[in-house]
Amino acid sequence: MTETQVLQALMALAQPVRLRLFRALVVAGPEGVTPGTLAQALEVSPSALSFHLKELLHAGLVTQERRGRHLIYRAAFDTMRDVLAYLTENCCAGGVCPAVPVSALCGD
């Protein structure tokens, strides 16, 4: 993944509605979700949702599939992993990073 692609993804996520939208798609998993369901869950108007989905699509963070009359949106998990890998590529100066228990990340 290039620096330009990573910047494009991060810029797309640097907006509150788009960040919430992307996180909702991550939670939905590989089955995805329709725009109507997303708009209702996030309390965003359909036109605003459409605008934000297009930004995420352009950044490669979301995929779209037509299923009959419906569109299904999914988080692009490969792109998400590539962005995270790019950000952590030289973590801990190339050494082994200390393991952080999931409970520490989740507040348990």
C-alpha cells in the first residue's frame, strides 16, 4: 500500500459520520448492510449517507454489491488491514513489540 493510499483512507475516516459509518460496517461483518439500515442506525439522512458512502468507496474502505433492488455495503477488510499494517510496519523500531492483552484494550 502506498503512502498516498493510506493518506486517502485516513482522510476519509477523519470525519465523524464516516468514522461511525465505517465502524458500523466493520461490526456488520462480511454480510454487509443496506443503506436504509445504516441511515436508520446512524440517524443520518439518506442523502448525507450516500455522500459519505461515496467518500469511503473512493478511498477503497468500502465495497458495494447490487443484490436485486438493494445495494449491500461492506467494510473492505483487506484495505483496513493494509492501512493498519502500513501504520505499524516499523513498530518498536523493528523489534518485537510487547503483547498487549485484549482486556487492556477493551477496559476489562
